[in-house]
Amino acid sequence: MQSTEIKIGSLFFIIVGILLIVGDLVMANRNLEFIRKGVVTEGVVILTKYGRFHPDIRFNTTNNEMITFPQNGLNKGYKVHDTMSVLYDPNHPNNACINSFGPLWGHYLAFLIMGLVFVVLGTIKLLYPNTSWFYFNFEK
């Protein structure tokens, strides 16, 4: 394999990693705004149609409006009638989330780690092009 192809592959990994990190940080900043402006209340699981990690949760807003929302993955798993803290946007109460680390930050952390892995692997391959454990196959 030619040195130019290794450099292109390495730079591709680095660029994809940087894009993942930047996009993740922008979205995490929006999430911080949601957390700052959000209102905390208590919710109850009313349905676990797709399993305990995908519960439907019902809560009442400060205006006594009843809201139901699905919470997808990255939570500890719930059974019907379990209660938990819920964070919601008072201006858009359908925008709600379980108020714990996994549901609030789990996917941001996962994309940040993915971006870092891409940047680190691309940089290693760029600096040490003969590294055999990380191989780009651009043969035609």
C-alpha cells in the first residue's frame, strides 16, 4: 500500500472523528440548555411495550397537564408502576426525559468516545504508517 493512501485514510478517520466530536459538543450544549430551563417532576411507568428499557412514562406538569412520553434505552430498566424523576421543558412539555445520567447524557458520551477513537486511531496511523494492527485496505 502506498504512503499517500495511508495518509488519506488516516486523515479521513481524523476528520470523521473531529466532526463527531464537534457535532456532539453542539448537541450537548443544547442539552445543557434543556437541563437549565427544565422542570423536575415525578413520573410513573404506564407501559413497557418494547421491554423494560423502553418504558412509556406519564407525568403531570406544573399546569396540571398530563403528558405521556416514550423513553428509549440508556436507562436502568423499569417495570410498570415504577416511579422516577422526570425533566421536561415547561414551554414544550412533550419534550421530556428521565432525570438521570444515562438518558440525559449516555448517547452524547457514546458519540464523544467514538469521535475520540476515530481521532486517536487516525493519528496513530498517520504518525506510524507501518502499524500492522490497524490496516487500511484500499486495494482495487
